[in-house]
Amino acid sequence: MTDRKKLLVVAHAPSPNTLLLREAVQKGADHPDIENVELRVLAPLDAGPEDVLWCDAIVLGTTENLGYMSGALKDFFDRSYYPCLEQTQGLPFTFYIRAGHDGTGTRRAIDTITTGLRWRLVQEPLLCRGEFRDEFIDQCEQLGMTMAASLDAGLF
């Protein structure tokens, strides 16, 4: 029996709409055709370095708050950065941003931190910009499915 790959989703969901996005990522990652991936979905304040050290790939999710990532995701990074720095280099990751405006400041902040961690962006980040649209849910589901399927297929 092969070891199951481990996918971690750390996503801030302070509203019903952002919860729908996190649930969509989870639904995609839990697709029935994906057989060899164990999934852990946590809010940033519930996640820590032990979760990052556990996983083989990670999906991050955040709202855009004043042109930056959510304070909860920043707190997750603050608590996880140094304990994970040397042990998670090359960790495959992607992220999505629920941005009321353009999301560029939020993306820049995540890019800066993950560059410092030396994580490897394996899928173009999803920017859900402007007024909430149902298509964001489908896009997040696809993001979760693609990450889990790629992990299951041994692509990273």
C-alpha cells in the first residue's frame, strides 16, 4: 500500500461567501476520482507549523483587507515561518484571494513571504476580484481539484 499524499488548506473565511470558497476548495480536493490524498482544512488561527510540516502541498486562501492579506493568515505565517523555514523549502503551493479591489497588494505580500520560505508556486493563484460572483465557487473548486489531482498523480 502506498503512502497517501497530504494536502493542507489554510483559508480565512470570515463571511458566508468566503466560507463558500473554502468549502469549494475542499469539495474539489475531495473529488471521488482522487484516491490517494488526505485532506486537512483549517482556518489560519487553527493552523500552525505542525500542519505545514505534515503536508506535501498547501493551498492558502485569504480575503483582501486594506490591500493586504487577512490578519489571520499573517498570524499563521508569523507563527509558522521560522519553525518551517529550513524544513519546507520547495513545498508546492498555490493560493486564492477574495479581493474587493484588485488583490495586488495581497498577492505581493503572499509572494514575499512564500519566497522567503522558498516554497514553490505550482499553480497560478486565483484572484476573485470585485463583487462576489458564483463563478468564484467553481473556480475555487477547480483549484482544489487540480492541486489534489496533481498531488495524487505524483506531479509534485
